[in-house]
Amino acid sequence: MKCAVLGGTGWQGAGVAVRIVSAGHHAIIGSRTLLRAEQLCAKIPVTLNLPETGFSAMTNSEAASTADVIFVVVPINGHRALLEEIKPFVQGKIVVGVTAPVDP
């Protein structure tokens, strides 16, 4: 199964992606900046001894359009903009919001 992790270049997104690949699925790390996603996709397999083929990098919209399941892992103040951006690509797909608002 292909799973997109949108906003996947932060620590929480990277953790979700690692768990997806560890479970035997493919993690597409989505980001506003493709280069950041590519760098993380190159780093994780080496650091954690996971298969390089388990990860790929795309922009958030590309990842949402390609994946079967989408995990939204962006700060809460970025949700609205991201959800509007990916709306055309997620019809009929499972979208999971991982982030919760926190007021320390």
C-alpha cells in the first residue's frame, strides 16, 4: 500500500513514515519543498537500516494524488491551506489527521 505523509519532513512525519515502511508498506514523504523530502528519503534508510525502496519523495499534492492513504502531519495552523491544496486528489481515499492543536 502507498501511504503519503504530507508535511513529512519534520520529526513527527519522519516517525510516521518509518512506521509505515517498517510495517511493509511504501511511504511517500510529501513536502512543500521537494529537496527536503528527497534529503530525508536518502537519510532514513541509511540511519535506520530500512530499505531505500520503501521511501519516495514528492510535493504534497503529488503525494496525495499518488497514495492510497494520506497522513496529514503539518502544524495545525497549516491544515486549512494544505487540505484545500489536496482536496482534488483525495476523493474516495482515507485521510488521517495526525496533528492536534497544542497550547503549551
